[in-house]
Amino acid sequence: MIEFIKQYPAILEQNKNGGYGVFFPYLPGLGTAGDTYEEALAMAKEALNMYLADMIDDREKAPQFNLNDVVAEAKHYNAIVAMVEPDKWQLMDMVKRPQRKRVNITILEGVLELADQVALRLKTSRSDVIERGLRAIV
């Protein structure tokens, strides 16, 4: 899945009636829109996450692209290119077949006790506490 975590080129076109349309030239059928540039990019990121999650679930290969071709296409439409990166944590949560792996780690006894205390307070598992902590610092 890590090969899907990269920036993808999107073309943003300003609509005649206001707002922006967004499409990804190398991701067929993926498009969205927003009233403002910022909203259009936020919608593009959300749509990209859903599209990539489906690709991962279907065991497809990560798409490749040629940025020079995208820039040329954007010029043709009198539009701009924006690089959109999926939210890796959201994407991982969206994939239908998340893979968990049991591992053996070495950790300071006091830190492990702290993880257990936090897990008890949050009514969750030690693994969940460690996972949340890692997500918070990445």
C-alpha cells in the first residue's frame, strides 16, 4: 500500500459560473468540484482517498504518470496543475482489508505500564494506544 502514498497531479479548471472543477488525468473517472480553490482541493483529496482505497482493495497497481504530459494538458484547458497527496491514515482506515501484524517488541517496562494505564482509561487495547501515539507524531 505504501506505493500509493505519493502526490498525484490534478487539473483545476475555474468554471464560468464560479467554483472549480478538478480531475485527475491518470485516474479515469475521478473528478470533483468546489466553490473555492481550497474547497476544490479538499474535495479532491477526499475523492482521491476513496479512489485509491478501491484500487488497493482490488489489488491494482499504483498508477504512474508523466508530469510533463499533465502540464501540457492543463495548458490546453487554460487550467492549473495541483499535486494532491492522499491522507495516509484515512486511506489505511478506508481499505477494506486492513492488515494487522503481530510482532514482538522490546520496550521499557515503565513505558509499557503507562500504555496499559492509558489503554484502561480509554477502554481500548495496548496496541491501539501505541498505534494512536505513532499516528499522532507522524
